Amino acid sequence: MTATAPPPTTAPRVYLKERRALPFFSRHPWVFAGAIDRVDREATPGAVVTLHASDGKFIAAGLYNPHSQIRVRLYSWNEGEHLDSDFWSRRLDSAIALRQNLYGDANSESGCRLVFSEADGLSGLIVDRYGEWLLVQFTSLALADRRDLILDLLEAKLRPQGIWLRTEKGIRESEQLELADGLARGAEPPRPLNLVENGVQYAVDVQQGHKTGFYFDQRDNRAAVARYVAGKRVLDVFCYTGGFGLTALKVGNARQVHAVDVSEAALELARKNAAANQVADAIEFVKSDAFEELERLAAAGELFDVVILDPPKLTRHRAGLAKALRGYHSLNQLALNVLNPGGILVSCSCSGLIGRDDFVGMLAAVSQRSGRPIQILESRGQAADHPTSVHCLETAYLKCYICHVA
């Protein structure tokens, strides 16, 4: 791949429709196709372009994808700045330095998100560190076209034992991006790979597990929930490899955990994690659809002191918002059916399209329908290695509410 890009003054110009420029002067990085009036000459997929208001005023420089609804991803608002190897190097340096300030130097059992796409000014790039390995996702065609450059920079800066590529569901269709999971550089990561978080040991499958293998974004929320569980019976729904449940037992001194997930592969790792943390006798794993298990538990008269709901994303498109909110409502209603009076409900959503007001409104509707008052004790988000960009509030996707239910 070419290490340098043409200077913005020679790049194709993308002109916006009238009265569509304000979000981009405000540094939002996504230019959707519907905001564009014209391109002054042919721009090939992945090409550097400059964005201009309808009157011709320069706004920003970005990368073009004629196949995506996000037609231009913006990276620099400095006229004349080149999107070359030095530019990408500086952006990576900034992202890496932030995580070093947050968590200190890496070691063989630590992990975090090193690059969080738009939040780090690198729209279309995710990098997670697991000990001596990097897991990389390209979620834009333009940065995927520059993957050799990006991977060279990551190798030079971090010297990992290996870099493994992961793909995200739907990216092939939305970006016309053809990538496959697999080894990109160095040695394959072990299966499983060992990780320690909040004093809890985890075996992680970074090659085939969800996302890049683990949910770093819930790190602080797992620790926060543990403060409410001492001596309590806990239900962990969508437990995956045991994050909330194991932290509740080992850090929070919960009495017992009933953990539910539909994935046998995830539960297999969860059982190994429970044994490694010497809490296997206090946690029961059940392979089941979450809704079906909640209904079964209610029919059996089972009650818990704490119920944790951490479902996967329920919608990726605005057309699915109403259905997703109905799903969250049903899930939380079922949870209240097995929650003791005075218990704790932990309700999470990683559906970025659902805002906090809508989610709290859903909880209010559940409270009204059930006749049980709900008090929000903590309104939480993602961990600090998933920062929120004030210019792209879509990066504030994770919601975690710790609630008292009468």
C-alpha cells in the first residue's frame, strides 16, 4: 500500500447540499450519501477527498467510499494536512498514550481497547490488546485498503507477538469490504488466551469469541455491580464467558450465581473460568434462550436478590428501534418476575441507536406495568478505554443501569 496520500488541494472535492454543513464544521466524522450534492471529479474507493460546504468553503479531509451510506469518513479539519503515514502514526500514538496513562504498561495478562474508531479520530479501526497479541477490526473499506500501513505502524510501536484480524457482522455488506478472520502478522494467539481483570482470571477465545473475544467495555460495570451482591443470590442472564457472575462471586462475595447463555462454546469457557477462580461450586451454568429461561424460572417460583441483564445488540438499524425497545421491555419485565422485593436489577444495552432517554422510558413502562417502583442507583456507561467523542455522540453506546426495585 502507498504510504502517502495526495495533498488535500489536489484531492477530489465533495460538495454538500445547502444547509447540510453544520454537523461537519462541528467535526462529526460521518458524511452520509444524502447530504452530498456532487463530487467534482471521479473519486475511487478509498481515495482521499476534501469536503466543502455548498459555497465552496473547506471543511475537512477524509476518505471516500462510493459503496457505503457513509460516503466520506472525516479525519482532519486542518486544511493542507496530508492523510499520510505520519498522520496515521500520530493518531495511533495518541490513542496508545491514553491507554498507557489509564492502565500503565502492558503485561502478559492485561488487556484493553487501544483504538476505539471515531472516539480516537480513527473512524473504521478497532484495536484490542490481549497481553502480547493485538486483535484488529477494520470497519471501513478505506482503512482496510491501508491495512498494511496500519499493521506496520502497530508492529513498530507495540511489537506484539502477533496480530489477528477479526471482522464485524454486516461490514461486508455495508462497506463492500472483503476481509476474513485470520492471522495478519506474527504468531497465532493461543486458544484460549489468559486474561486477568478485577482480580478475576479469564480464558478468552480471541479467534472465535464474540467481538474480539471479550467485553472490555463492561470492566468497570462488573466491578460496580459487585458492590451490591455480598451474600446475595444472583441471576446472570446472557452471561457469555462469566464476566458479571464470576466478578460477583470472587470480588463481591455473592452467595450463589445462576448463569444463562445460549452459546455452548461460551459456557464451556465460563465453566473453565469458574474452576480457575475456585468458585465452580457456587455457580450454575444453564444453556438456554434467555427469555425461555426467565419464563421457566418464574414458573418454578425461583427468586433472586440480583438480576443482571447484558443482552447483545438488539438493533443495528433505525428501522428496528421500536422492535428493539419492545424486546428490552419484555426482557426487563420477565426479570422483575424473578426478582425479590427490594432487589437489584442491572439492565444493560449496547444498542447505540437507543438513547438513554428511550431506555429509561422503557424501564418506566416496565415499572408501571409491574406495579413495582424502580429507582436508578447508578447510571453508567462504557469503560474509559472506550472514550466518548463529544463530536460523535454515537460513541456513547453502552448503557448500564443499576436499579433498586421495590
